[in-house]
Amino acid sequence: WGLIFIFIIFFFKCIYHSLCGPSRVSMLTSRRPDSTRLYDVRSYWRRAAGNYSTLPQLFKEQGYMTISLGKVFHPGISSNHTDDYPYSWSKKPYHPSTQKYKNAKVCANGDQLIIHSANVVCPVNVSNVPEGTLPDIQTTNQAQLLLHQFAKIRTKQPFFLAVGYHKPHIPLKYPKEYKRLYSLSDVGLAPDHLVPSGLPPIAYNPWMDIRARDDVAALNVSFPYGPLPKHFQKRIRQSYYAAVSYIDAEVGRLLSVLDKTGQAQNTIIAFTSDHGWSLGEHGDWAKYSNFNVATRVPLIFFIPGLTSTSNNADTPVFPFLDVFNSSLTHQSPGKMSACPVELLDVFPTLIELAGLPTIPTCPRPSFAYQVCTEGRSLAHLITQDEILVRQLGFAFSQYPRPSDQPQANSDQPALADIRFLGYSLRSSNYRYTQWVPFDPNTWRCNFSVVHASELYLLNSDPGEDHNVLAPRPYNVTQYTKETAEIVNWVSRVVKRMIGESGYY
């Protein structure tokens, strides 16, 4: 969409839990899963933890029209089967009518149709799918319609518009023309496509959701480590790239309307995601881990007058660049930050950028506090000329496991089945993960028993492939003094941040 050149980009943006429901609730309440008590998608935080206000709810209470389009909250009980309406939204959330055809038998093979109900790889001829469109296209169209309506009415009421796209989440269903952008012969394997030898079994997830797809099931891949055939690995990677370009174009279509309606210079924009996705790294094909590929997501802000200084009404701020017809040229990127930041930071950042009353930092525990944040505003990183270092210098993530060996529910264990939590700390130089026992009845961890540990030195191992804490032969020094100091320090930080009781 050609827009990163007028935005500020945070390179090390970490989510707290690489599963849709917990991650989205954490971002929209600015509370960690230990505070929302949501480790799966089977509970509603207002009942399970506390009546926490959400980001759109605070905007709504300040007089904004708040509207949800597409996937914003995770559907189901984790948002009370209503996307948290009416607490968070002024109107009932919009969901595209074609989402119910998620597994329709329309996956294209060249110019033909093959009969499979649920492929991972699913390029389609859009004219042949039910209703002749796709969910994310419908969501863009609805957002464009609303922006035109806002401009026509010219109301003084400000708006908070949350637009949630489904792709590039699996199934990788997208208009097949985008696949032409990525020749299969140019698509390689992940540089670290094998399971690392020093990886604790508890840290691995067996990617059950793609195993259930027809095209993967037909491959009869062994459990739990696979691997997938190399030719199929490339097909998944090709389709993921194509799905990203598809959504890139949809975002471009949406933002170009801000120019057409004269709203580009008075609209703050935040672009982010709820989790990453492994495309063969560590032999993994899903999101359910603490690795960088699962927990790192884009975070991009546009603030009129700060990230873009153009006031020329005749010059589009967001010109749409058609990847099929435009001659795309390289441009110098906008402002960038390498500071580790978290999904929790989005809430207080947007509140400050909009000039709303600052929300306080949460005490520990914070179950009785309706409005507070466990993140911190990034506004100073955007408004100041020099990039400042995050005070903590690291970002957290965590993931639950039902056992110390991969099993069928390792990816998405229900709360009652969780026996371990892996708390992971990511700095610019290393990632340390500590797997500790967890009691689902009390929501407490036992930090005195470390079941497994991982430490990756990112300067020499950016792919997180060599766990320096992996068991070694008895006559080999397990780790250096420097490594031991890192482990001891991080262990103290984890306990301080989460609390010995298991609460943040």
C-alpha cells in the first residue's frame, strides 16, 4: 500500500499470547492474560477476572462513535458472543456475510476447481465463490461506505473505527491473481526448517490446525514433528506471501478513501495484528509458541502533522498503488524504532495521542480496577525527534501447555488442561523462556520449579535456533558465567513482573 514511508514503525512489537482470543483481549484491555484470566477462548474476562474497560469503550465514553468491522474481538464466549457490544461499540459490530463460507469447496488448482472442503492452500477465482466476494473485501467495502457517510454528514462527533481483516490467517483463501506475484521457483524453504536439537519438547507445537486441512491430511505427515514435504512447504509459503499482498491491497483501498473524503489529515491510524505465524521455522507451521515468528507483529502509526508534514490538500496522503499495474519505486522509509514494545502499549498510546485523560498504571493485582493499563504509552517515541529506549528494555509473551511432550491439545489447551506456562522475555539481544508449573484452579504458577528453560543469544542467533541452555554432556560446561548472569537476572525480572503468586 506504499504507506510505511509516512508512518513510524516499531520493529520489535510483541504480543503477549500467540492465540487470537487472549491476544486481542490483552490489547483491547491493556492487561496481560494473568490479569484477564484468559489463556484459551472459553471465558469472558468481565466474568472471569474483572469488569475491565476496553480501548473502544473509553473512546465511546468520551463521546466518540465507536464501530467494529470484521474481526476485532475474537468471536464467541471470549467476547460474550456479542463482540463486547454494547460496552465497547456504539452500534452492533459488522461481520461479512461470506465468512460462513470459510470452508467452501472452491479451492483453485490452476484454472480448475478441485473438491476439497478445507485446504490450507486455497487461491480462488473470486467470481466463483459464494456471493462472488470474500470476507475481507466486504469489510473494506463496508469501511469505505462508512467513511463516505461520515464525510457527507460532516458531524462534529469524532469516530473510532476498528477494521479487522482475517487474512493472512489460515485457510489461505485469497484471489488467485495474487499468487502470480510470487513465482514458486523463487520461493525457498525457511532458513531453519528443521526442529532444533536443543528445543525442549514442551516448547514445540504440533500444528494440529493445519493437519486437519484436507490438503495436509492427504500427505499423511507423521506426528508430532513431521516434516511436511519440501514442495508443499514452498506452496504454503507462496500462498502466505500472496495473502499478505491481498490484505496489503485491501488496506490501501481503505486508506485511499481518507484522501477522497478529506479526512486524511485529521485521522490517527494504528496498524497491527494479534499474532505472527511460523512458515516452517523450527519445523513449525502455526502460531502457538513463544518464538519471535509467532509473537512479533507489525506496529505502525500515522499521526497527522507528526509522521506526515504535508498540508497540501491536492497531494494525496494515501495514494493507492496497484501492484498489478503500478510501477513501484523504492522510497526512503519513515521513522523507525527498534525499542521493544508490547501489544499492551497500543491502548495508552492511542489514548494519549487523542488527547484523552491519561489512564493510570495498574496495581498488582488489578482485578478490582476498571480502568488502568499494564502497558505504557509510546507517544513520546513518536512525538520526539530522537528514539528513546524503552525503560524496561524488553517485552513479555507467554504460552500454556497441557504436558511436557507434544500432544493433540498442545496448541490450544483448555484452561482445565493447562499444566505449564512458558513465560518469555525478549530484549534486543536475547530471548529467555522459563516453563513453570501452573494450577488452573488457582491461576497460580510455581516459580520455584523450572521445568525447562530456553535462552537464545540473538546477536549471533537471530532465528532462535540454538538454545544455549539445552542439556549438555556431563563433561561440558553448560553455559558461561555471562549466560548464568542473564538467566539469574531474567528469572528475577519474571518473578517481579508476574509475581510469586502468579499474578501480574
